Amino acid sequence: MNISETETPVRVVAKTCGSKENNKRKVTYAFVDSYHSLCLDKKDIMYAELEACERLLKYAVDEGDKKTIQSEIAELKMALDLLT
């Protein structure tokens, strides 16, 4: 996967989306300022996603969103543990 890197660290924005009625919420990610030609590996991307989730958790108000984000954080940490 070729994802560009700028002079600043990888900036990833996390958002929650999905239906609140069916409890099918999930976290989505978007890369910010990714236009240079340096490649990032999977671990760097996952660390950026983890950082974005932790930022999102600070501002989450809805309990359903908080549970979804906490679940995503746990999954990312487990995946990172398996990669190392």
C-alpha cells in the first residue's frame, strides 16, 4: 500500500458511523495531507489509527459511540501486539 507522508507525522481522522438503532456502529478513518511519495508500513498506519481513536474517544458524548471506539481501540492494540 503506498500512502504518502508529509513533514508532519501521519494524520488520520477517525469518525463513527452507522445505525444507532441496530447497534451497528463502526469507526472509519480518513488520511489527511497524504500526497508525498514515501511509503508507510501497516504498523505505522495502525498506530495512526489508534492515535485517532484515542483522540475521538476524548470527545465522544454518546455511550454507544464510546463503546464502539473502545472496542476498536482494543482490536487495534491486539492487532499491533500480533504484528510485533
